Amino acid sequence: MINWLVMFFIFLGGVLKPFFNIEFAGNNALVVCLARGLYIVGFYLNYVKFAQRYPEDKRVYTFSKKNYASFIIKNSLVLLLGIFSTYFTLFISVYSIMTFATFLRKITEREVRDKFKDVYKILSGFIYLGAPFAAFFSFPNFDPGLPEVIEDYIPISLVILVIKIIPIVLGIIIYLFPGHLYASLSLKKMYKNYNRIILGGLKRLPPIRVIAIAFMIITPGFLIVGVLGWGLPQSDHYMVEMSDGTKLATDVFYSPLIGKKPGPVIYIRSPYGIRTLFPEMDVARYAAMGYHVVEQDCRGTYESEGSPNDLLFVKSYLDGNETVKWIMEQPWCNGKVGSAGISAMAINSYFYAGSAPSDLLTQSLWFGTPDLIFDAIVQGSYREQLVNMWVEFTAPDNWRYQLDYIYDMMADVSLMENSDEAKAVSLAIGENKYENVNISALHVGGWYDIFLTGTLRGYKGYDDLGGSGAQGKQRLIIGPWTHGMFFGGKQGDVAYPSSSNGVGLVFDWEAQVLDEKLKGVDTENMWENRVAYYLMGDPKDARANYWKYTNDWPLDYDIQKWYLNGAESSLIKGDSGLTEHNLSYLFDPINPVQNWGGNNLLSDPVGPVDQRPVENNEDGSIRDDILLFQSDVLTEAVEFEGDLKAQLFIASNCTDTDFMVKLCDIYPDGRRVLITDGALTTRYRDIDFTSLNGANHTVTENFLSGNSDVEYNITVDMMATAYRFDAGHRIGISITSSNYDRFGLNANTGGHITDHWSQGFIANNTIITGPEKSCIWFPVLASSS
């Protein structure tokens, strides 16, 4: 389990680490001792020595033992902080030396003979004015450990310059106001002012405020002790050599609970730079659980070696497997290794789990996928926003090469199943596959996550196709979340209640899964009700928005077909009384329907948002290229929990085009809030994008005839959901042929899949409705059918 106090200190230590510069400790100690030494000398001469020489002077204030103790403690803390923090050394040195100059001037005015006064005044002025410049030029430029990605926006050299100037300016400011004021007072007046302001103020405060102030005084010391004791775990840096000679940058953080003694290990691989995107949270959480943490830059990224032709993730299964073996050989590993990660780090973990590393015992996989081809690149249609944005961000040096390879693969679809690159990034095909997985795991995802289908695929693949150590040993959590946002609350336009916060649930289940295999902790009934999913709905619906638990996914549900009624643009349960009716629209790729919400990465907005801004014209009418179907106002609530599909009967005058389907909750006030969606490029209509079995992972192209009189039956996968449509609401379905740039634009030419839309055709697309025609397959739990 997590030691939350230790986790807090480790996280705080990681956040504060850039402000502590251990490598400059010697230089810091020398400077801060000199600066505070001058300050103490000036203080002694100005107050203590003066009291000894002129005891009858009214300005004399005798220093008590309590005053001496306070003075010694304060300067000891100053020295301690100065040694560890160059920032603090700059600040306190400027303040101390400028204050010393004031002491010197004051002594000069009082005691120095007239013929030397001018010399001492010039000297004090020189010290006063020179202190900030001396501090700036005497200290080297030090790297604060900020993310390298900042360099894309602000030069690092400028950042370093600014953060060096800030503590100097603060020192000047503190001197000019309270520092200068008290340095100019007699000691007696200074202590009277302190007593009047602080002690007098405390007497007038109610007890609760006195307690609060005491807390504020004690807390810094508590935090300093905690951070120094627990918050800066020991670490080592390695360049781990792979079998092909490539060296991967690897950091090892030792849990402060066990030091460098042999212990269980959590392994994390990242393409984002282990020293750039603040790994403190992962290190803090796992180290506080008693695990050593190994973090590694993926091949070809950041400090790891690689070639310009390295494709992201393609060698993850090899590198991950070899690194697990390397970890097992280290003296700080007790022979038990697990892996963890979120998003790209989880994707890495999926791949090397499929290469059967015998030493990997368990995993924690958040918001990832075991199949990049079908979940990330072509999920019915090309996921342009996700792929292009992510590749350009993650591979800034060779992103063009990466994207060109993806485009070539889409042009020659055989590469999606037969190429070594495709096999390396899918557990359904190739050497690294589900059948090799023989470990327990936690899979975490969100209903609005970019990898919702991947999280469900990973859980089912491990549980259904994995070895005996995997089957029945998987846990799944799906919350009402966008990518990585498992703390709940507002997602898109919908403010879910506090129950949507999954932090406690995710952390608890993760600790149980990891501790069982890596520490031998027996958690009773851990594999019963091992699936937790959140039933969403209108936030005002008292019978929605709560967690449900079951023993497996998918659930035992019946398919309930709701048919599209073209005659009335309605959605009805069953096809009784329907007559065949065709609805057509023109899809011009030059004027696409813009994406607005949904399962996206970084677009604004994401998640459940009102679709009217992109589906309606300015006058409130529906765009001509969108077909909207809606149910009657529901007289009682309807719940759908499971996989959704749209079965469409279509026709087109083009040999290739797209169909996009959205499911919305239509509120009584007219809002059409997106619940889930799906897409299909018709040339891919024979591909089973939901298949786990490699034999069904066949990728083929099947073009339409281009004859508008020819009817086709296609199925659009709409992922999965758990949603309750409340009474008074309507169920809405919208159909069009673009959702840009969540999905790429189809040029409608039937040529290269990446033909530019500006050179495309206008498609005349038709949806055919009627008995046994176009419908939506809704999952209704068998117990409530």
C-alpha cells in the first residue's frame, strides 16, 4: 500500500529539487558564510559592542540569552538552506551584505573620527551598490532542471538568466523595506517594534488564529526535515546497452523505505524524456509503496541512442524485454519486477508483456492500447488529429519520416498486417502477442479517452487469450474521463459529481495488483467483481453517475435495435410500421463538419460537449450535410451498457467515402451532448476493427462501385459506453461524412487514401431506412431487457 506521508515528501522533494543545487554546496557554503559573517560582525559592532562601550546610552538594549539562542538558530537555518540552494544563497547574500553596509555607515556616523568618515562612507556605499553585481557575476550559470520542451517557446539561456536575477532582486527588495528599516533602528526600538507588531497582535487574535500562526511557523521546519529525510531518494543514472549496441538512458530511484537494499522494482519506459516531463508523481507513488523505480528514455528519444530511421514503439517489445533482464541482474533488485505507465508508457508496457519476459510479474496500465494500428492510427478511419499531433510532438527530429511511413502503410494496406513494423505494435499479430502474456494487470481507461477501445482490448486480450497466469487475473476500471483525467469532475460540458473522482479507486486497485505479485500480499477476493465502470447520465439524474461492479467485460447484454425512420427523421425501437425511405446529402471535403469534443487528445474541447455549434447553421437549422434522428421524449429512463454499433445501409456515387455516426443525449433545453461516436472509411468496410484474434486481423480494401443505385450494408463501430438517458430526454443520432480533424478528410476519389481533400470529389451519399434497414445496436443488460 501507499505510505501517503512519504509519497508527499518524495513528490515535494521532486518539485523542489530544481531549487536545490547539491553540486554547488561547497561554493554556496563559502559564500553564505562570508555574507552572514559580515552581517554578524556588523550586528555585533552596531549593537553588542556599542552596549558594552556605552551602557548608559538610551539606545542600548541588552541582549538576553533567549535573544542569543534565537539569533544562533536563525543563522544556522540560513546556513543550512544556503548550502543546499543556490537560489537562497543569492538571495540571503545580497540582503546580508547590503545590511552590513548599512551597519557600517551607522557605526561610521557614530564612532569614526571626522577625517576617516568619508573613507568609510565611500566604502559602505561601494559595498551597498556592489553586492547585487558581485552576486550576479560571481555565481556560475546553473541548470535549474526545467523541461527541455520550454526551449520550443523560450530560450533556455534566457530562462536561466531570469531565474538567476530573481533571487538577487528579492534580496534587494527585502533589504529596501523591512531590512533597511530595522537595520537603521536601535536594537531597543527594533525589539519594541517586533513586540508591538507580533506579540501585541497575537494577544488580540482569537485562539484559532494563534494556532494557525503556530502551524505556519512549525510547518516549514516539518517540511524541511521531511524533504531532507525522505523527499530526495537516492538515484543512479545508467546507459543500458541493448543487444544491437544501442544504449538507453535509464534512471534508477531507490525507495527511501529500503534504501539501496534489494527490493521489488517498477519499470517505466517513456518517449517524453524521463527528465523533462516531471516524473516526480510516479517516483513518489511507487517509492512510497516500497518499490525501486526504473525510468528509461525510449530508443531514439531524448538521452537514449537511436538512428534517424527509428519508428516510435517498433522496438519497444525488444528493448523492454532486454531491460527487464538487465534489472534482474542488478544488486538492488530482489528478483521481482513489474511495469507501469500511463498513455504512451502503458503502450510500451503492453508490447513487451507480449514478448513473454519470464521475469515480468505484473503491470499497471493506464489509458493505453496493445494495438496501435486499429486503436490509434486507423480506427475505422484515419485518426488525423491524434496521429499527426502526437508524432510531431514526440519525434520533433524525424516526425516527417514517421508520418510518411504511416501514409505509405495506409496506401499499401498489406503493410498493416504483414510488415515487421505493424507486427511489433499489435499483440494480435507477430511474435509479441496475447498468448505470451502470463501476468496479472490493472487496465484503466475512460469513456471519453482516446484509447477507450485499446483499454478494453487490452483487458479482453489478456483475459481471454493470455496464459493461465493472465486469465482471470485482470482488473478493469473505466470512468467518465477524458485522456488521463481520472480525478473526475467536469469533463467537456458536463460537471460530473464527486463520485466521478477515481483517484482512490485506481490507487487502491493498483496497490493490490502490484503488491500481490511483487510483495506476496494476499488480498482477499481481489479477483471477484474485478471490473469497475461508471454509469454516466445527466448530472441531475439521481439514479445515474455512480460506480458499478461486475466480474467481467463485456457484460451479458442483449442487442436492442433502434431504427432510423427516414420519413420523420426519428429514432424508434423496433422497425414496426416503417416504410423504406432514402435520405441523401452532399459531402464536400472542402467544407467539412468540424470536430467538437469526443475522444480526442488535446483538442478544445474534449469529451461530452454540445454538438449544436458544429451541426447547426447560424439560424439554428441543421447543416444540409448532416442527417439528424431523434427519439420521442423518453417517458422512462433507458440504460445502455456495453458495445455499440451502427448498421447502415448506404449508397454513394463515389468508389470511396466516409460515414460518421454520433450518439447524443438531447436534453430538455435542446442541448445535444455527445456520448460516443464512430467512423468508417468505406474501402475498409470488410475489416473487423474489434478483433482480438490475429487470424481475423486481415486488412483489405473493398471499393464501392460508384453507382448510386447499388446498396451496401456497412457496420460502424461506435466503441462502448455505460449511459442512462433520463426521462424527459431524447436519444439523438447524427450521420454525416466528416468529423475533421478527429478523422482525416476523405477526398472521395478512390485513389490514394491520403489524396488531398482540395483535389477531391463531392460525394452524393445516401442512408437507406425502413424495415430491417439502418439501425443502431444498443446494448441492454440481459436482466433488464
